[in-house]
Amino acid sequence: MAMSLDLTDDQTRARVSAVASSRAAPDKPNLINMDRAEMAAALIETGVPEKQARMRVSQLWQWIYVRGHDNFDAMSNLGKDLRLRLAEKFTLARPEIVEEQISDDGTRKWLFRFPARGAGQPVEIETVYIPEEDRGTLCISSQVGCTLTCTFCHTGTQKLVRNLTSEEILMQLIVARERLGDFPGKDAPQGTFVPTGERKVTNIVMMGMGEPLYNFENVKKALLIASDGDGLSLSKRRITLSTSGVVPEIYRTGDEIACMLAISLHATNDELRDEIVPINRKYPIEKLLQACRDYPGVSNARRITFEYVMLKGVNDSLQDAKELVRLLKGIPAKINLIPFNPWPGSRYECSDWDQIEKFADFVNANGYASPIRKPRGRDILAACGQLKSESERMRIKDRQALEALEATRAMVAGHGEA
Ligand code: SAH
Ligand code: SF4
């Protein structure tokens, strides 16, 4: 995708549609919040004989996760009586979609509203879908805001409001699949770019708002349901959890979730990392890398991704590239270079394109794949680190400032995003 300078036009072209909130969740437990054991117990409580519970769970699992149904009425093999009892006690209601935006490059961003929990207010979070020829990646949020304060991250400027529940984490996947026509018998929406394969969402990355390892139990539960072979059945090799480096939970992730791991490294020495990724003060680089070396199943076929945001004059010298190669020696790794995405008020600039390429070439020449992540969906502010909820949505003026900044940067750098 070439980065055009007419961002204002791009933005106008981004289709913005408020989606009706007719399916806002009623006050009943949602079956989507339950793992198999919990669902069996809930069914028994509604009168399903114990002997049948397992079979009923499998049937429900098929309807809910394979076929994407949200209506008990249509579940023909359950028997009318049971369907009525289920509808009385439980729900499969989806969250409200406040906004759906579709970028010129096919990237989609949804703003979801989840109901208040306890004494809190309703919350809003963003989920992003990034289609490519051969894959479609869904970037899922785990928290509203973040307790960490990485200095280059927009989410880091928002205080943690609350953790998302496992239901809310899974719903992002289910509703995205619904909107993309990604359940059997449903057609993909016309007119936007989607991958050519049978599935529209082939991969998920926990790289949206929040630090997933500070919401471990809910993330674990959601990911285990997402990877259950009889349901949504995403392979664990296609699920990547990104962390800023919560070392004890990296060990738990390996043992209890066993998905792919991405580490937001961003600096090659503790002094700089302490500043830009402050959790480093608690878990410094050497401890973090040891957790990576110890991660179960790491091999050349299952490499750890190291994310490295390119900040001009901060971490982008060839000396940094050398240090990076030295640090990662012996770890099967892939290095994702992320051009910094600016946001209003951010104190950094993205490295010059030439410098990013030199950095990438050096790392490549030393044996590490180092793809430069293409910024996607910039016209709808869907890129890494630009996610923030409605409560602090950018004002038009700020957006215009951002666009002007982007246009200037693109012009000066004189590069595309081919
Ligand atoms: N909290 C987790 C996951 C969410 S952030 C983590 O930090 O890993 C997902 C990725 O986007 C991280 O690598 C993060 O460092 C990066 N990121 C954050 N803000 C960014 C920005 N403004 N430009 C580019 N990448 C950014
Ligand atoms: Fe939180 Fe990740 Fe942003 Fe850091 S980069 S503030 S950990 S969301």
C-alpha cells in the first residue's frame, strides 16, 4: 500500500457506520463466558441429566463456536424444551458495536461497548482486523487502558479502567468473524479486501489495548476456548501473545497457554529500556531473555518475535542493531521492526526510512528475519499504539494535526509503504 499524502481524502473515504445496538446484552449469564466444565455444570443446574451433559456441551459448542449462532431457537438438535430453558436462563448476546470503520487498505476497526461491571461505568475498547492475501489477523485488546506507561504508546497515557473479562475478550473474535462473514454459510461483505482463503480470521494477536499478562486468567481462558479444536479451532501457532515483559507470567503462558510469544523489547540496554518500557525496572533485560530461552517449544520453527519500535535518534543506530544481535544470540527469534506511529502529544519521531532499512539489513545479515511492519489503517488510527477508547477519542483538531504531521513525514521521507 502506498502511503498517500491526501490523508484527509482517505479519512473521508473510510466508511464510518454506527451499527445498531439492538443486541445489547441482557442481564443473564452469557454461555460464551464458560469453558466446557462450567457449561456442563450450568446445564446440569438447568435440569439436563448428568449423563447427557457432555454431549450437550459438544452440541452447544458446535452451534456457538463453529456456526456462530446467537439464537437458541435455531439449535435444532437440542429439543424444544431444552432450547426454551436455555433461552430463559442464559444469553448469547453480542456486545454493542458503537462504530465500525473500514480503511482504504481493508483494515477494519471496531469500537465495542461493554456493559458496566459492579460499580463501574460501561467501557469501550477497540479491535483491529488486518487482511492480507493469505491471512487475516485480528488484533485483540485485553484491558481498558493499561497500568504500564511505555512512553511511546498512546494506550499508556490512559489509566487502567479495568481488565476485560474472558467473555469480552472472546466476543471481539466472535463479532469480528460475524462482521466479516467468517462463519459457515455466510458471505464476506462485498467491496472490501479480505484474504483469499476459506477463513477470514486466520490469526489472532494479543496486541491491542492493555498488557495481557496483567489479566492472565481471563486471557488464558479466552485463548483456550479460541484454540479448542471443536470450536473456533485456531491453532496455537496462529495465536501470538505480546507482552512488555511480565516475566513470571511468561513462564505461566508457556506452561498453561502454549501460544506463540512476542516480546516488546524496543531497547538493547537497561538504561534506555527502564525509561521507555518502565516495567524493565522490575524485570530487566537479562531476566526477560532468560524467560524467552526457557519458553517451552521454542525452536527455529517456533520462534519468538521481538518487537522493536523505531524511534528516531533514540534506539535506531547501527550500534543498537549490533547490540540487538548480540543480545538475542542463541534465541530462535524474529525481529519485527515497527515504524513508530505518532499520536498527538507524542514526544518521538519515527526513524527515517533509510535508517530503518539499514537497521533491518544489518539484523538480516546477521541471521535474523527482520520484517518491517507496514503501518496499516492509518486513516482510521488503527495502527499499533494508536488505540484508545471513545472516552478519550481524539478531537477533530487533533486528528487534523496528526494528519498534517503524517503528510509531512511521508513527504520528507519520500518513501512509500510498498
Ligand atoms: N501491552 C502489550 C501488547 C499491546 S502493545 C505489549 O506492550 O507488548 C502492541 C505493540 O505495539 C507493542 O509492541 C507496543 O510496544 C507497540 N506500540 C505501542 N505504541 C506504539 C506506537 N506508537 N508505534 C508503534 N508501536 C507501538
Ligand atoms: Fe501498555 Fe503495551 Fe502500551 Fe506499554 S506498549 S503502555 S504495556 S499497551
